[in-house]
Amino acid sequence: MSPTEPLPFAAVDLGASSGRVMVGHVSGRGAGALRLEEVHRFPNRPVRTSGTLHWDILSLYAGVLDGLRAAGTAAGRAPASVGIDTWAVDYGLLDASGTLLGNPVHYRDSRTEGEAGKVAAVLPPAELYGATGLQYLPFNTLYQLTAARGSTALAAAERLLLIPDLIAYWLTGEAGTELTNASTTQLIDPRTRDWARSVAEPLGIDLALFPALRTPGTPAGTLLPEVLAETGLSGPVPVTAVGSHDTASAVAAVPASGDRFAYVATGTWSLAGLELDAPVLTEESRRANFTNELGVDGTVRYLRNIMGLWLLQECLRAWEAEGTPQRLDRLLSEAAEVPGLRSFVDADDPAFLAPGEMPRRIADACRRIGVPEPEGPAGTARCVLDSLALAHRRAIEDAQRLSGRSVDTVHIVGGGAHNTLLCRLTADACGLPVVAGPAEAAALGNVLVQARAAGAVDGGLPDLRALLRATLEPRRYEPSADRAGRAAWDRAAALITDAGARR
């Protein structure tokens, strides 16, 4: 069914460096049927206290309320629905009264160091992967929970809510666990799409802490009276479960036709891989460090997490702290003039996970590989982008080999879709055309799942993607046909593979 007037849907989209509330106006199909506007943006600044890095969750929630108020003003009415997507793995603990037991710990905190070895002593890595299909990342929720054993907060907790579920609980008073985000905890079986009790029980993880699972498109409550009063909205305003892991929403908004595509969801992280119908749980897949996360409409996001534009963000922060701030647009323009593949690193290197001194750490990594250190900010920026293109290439090639699915196009969505140099380098590295956009893919996927639940659009993912293609104008980058250039990418990729084998 298609409404005669556009329906506004509010998408709360919280990223690792900022949050935003967007309003998507949906009015059926065809040109102009989908329009997205940003109504409020606010910073996400982690805070370190007593040696622990935390998220300032109350500040983020205040930004959400301000954004919902702005959404009502921009639309001239209350949203038809609200959906929430955020980053993965982190959580808040609540006591029996529903009170938060401290600010959630940031996934970049060091508390999980050494936890993988303790878990492996109980569940060998191959057994753990066979049960959950999740790649090893030191901050997966499973490791956070084993690290928290014995803590006062966990002992007092009656409820554990992942970040988007925590925001939804504060808005509605109703608790649930959205499935796409739950699949990043390393506690979900991707075959049954239910909790992996064979993992939780040996590790002493109490799955009763998690409320019931929800799937995208199902109801998640309505805004509480006090929230309506705070935001000036007239109720009732439903909250709809969406792909609450932001990558799940972003992949839902890949404007692909057919299934022979790869995607790179770019931002603080690069999530590069394929959309499949079933998980790949082979030992070879585990050794390649691929993950099987759950997506919208029963799909599997078969991908590798890559460090992403975090590398460049941290360089910019370091230069500003040194008193030599860089304008990003000028820096990228200068980086485009630097000879390519002179300096590069393995963007999957865990040495880049923690914040601080990123330009120095990049230079150190170049020396370990045996390539020249980058020269100045422009050289470092070019090093980062060449390295990300190499990592995208490796992930997409590995995903095809491990899954048996070949692709003919790479879609880049998220903030990196605006980065012309990164898109061009990814096309050259992969030897495949790159289609860039939408940049606000997570918000668009969020809105489309809400709109379908409300009856404003219908159909499956192919239909939602057709609406995107009819509405958006992504940019296309063709790979260079230069033989010498392809050979240079091959040589650099071989050096990166060797460096990874030596780690």
C-alpha cells in the first residue's frame, strides 16, 4: 500500500564518533518517493575514568531526545515510527528496578586483554566458531562478559541491554534484544538464529540477563508519556525494531540489483564482504577471520571487520593535538598527488586498535613490512587509503573464495562513499567497478524497515533496493586498465599477506 502523503520516519543512528537523528519521508515508489534529512547531530565523546574507557550514554540519550524533538518540528507532526541503530557489542547493565549500573564500557577499553586465551581453555577456537560463526575480535561481547566476571555491576545486574536496546528501553519502558545486533555478541547460533547455549553455559554466561529476541520490523513499544512531554510529540508514537546493528541497516540500503555484489560499509570501521543466505562455518573461514552476522530478512552478512577510517580519524586527532591541524578536504586533495603504494600497512593489524599516536604507529608498521615511512600528513593519509583499499581487496577476494559466490560489483556505502580517492583506489585494487553511495546508508536502511512495517512500502530486500535505485544517484568508479598499476597492487597485496603471516 502507498500513502498519498509522505510519512515521516525518525531514524536514530548512533556512530562511534557522532550521533544523528534523521527523518525519512516515504511516499510509495518512483522518483521522489524517498527523501532523507538530517535534523540533529551531536558528538559522541568517550570518557576515561579511573583507568576505564566509557561511553557517555546519558549525553547520547539527551541527544536522541533533542533529535526527536527536532524531528517533530521538521516533519510538522510526530513521526509515524522511530527506529534505532548503533554500533555493536557494547551493553548496559540494569538492576532489578531498571536503573543503569554505571556507564557502558567502550569496546576499545583494555579490559578484555588476555580473555581470548581463558575462553579457548574452555572452548577451543574451532568449536567456538562452529557454534557462532563469529570472527575473533578481542572486544566481542562474549569476552567483555568473561572479563566482567566477579565485578560488582555484573553481580547486581538483573538485565543486560545492548546499546540500541538500552536506548529503546528508556524511550518505551519495554525491553528486548534485537537479533542483528545480538548476532555480534558471539552468543548467537547463525543457523538457528537463537542463543548458542552450548557456548554460554560452559563459560558461565547467564543468558537470562538478555530479554527476548526481536527481529527487524517487529514492534518495540511506544514512546512513554514522559518522553512525549520531553520531546513535544503527540502520541502514540511506536518504536519499531530495525537492523539495530548499524551495519545491518547499512547493508539493507545497498542499492544493488541481483546478488552478485560485494559491499564495503565504511566509517570508523570498514565492514567488507557478501550477503549470503546461509552462514559459512568452515575451518578455513575461521582461519581467514570471517564473521557470520545476521542481517535483515533472514540474510547473513559474511564479512571481515577492517580497522577503517579510524586510522585517518586518529591521525587527524594527533595532528591537532600537536598544533598542526589538517583540513580534511585539503589533506585528501594533497594525498591524491602522492605516488600510490609507496607506503602501506596491514589495516587488520591489531596494533591500530587502541587510540593515540596513530601517525607514529603507522610509520612503525611500514618499517615492519619493509616499505618507506610516509612523508608528512599527506603521505600518511595516502598510506591509510592505499592500505584500506588493499584490505578491501583482500576481504572481497577471500569472501568469494570461501563462500563460492562470485561478484561483479563492489558497493561502498557509509561515510567513505564521499571519499573519492578511497573509492577510486578500491576499484583499482579490486579490479572491479565501485558504486559509491548512499553515504547515510544506515539511516536509510533503518527508515525503509520502519516504512515497510508501517505499510508505506512493501516487498522484500530487492524491492527496498529498487526504491533506493529509483531515488538515489550513486557514483560509479571503473577500475584502471593499466597493467603496471595492477601489478603494483598485486605486489603490495603479497607483502601484506606475508606481514600477516609473520604476526
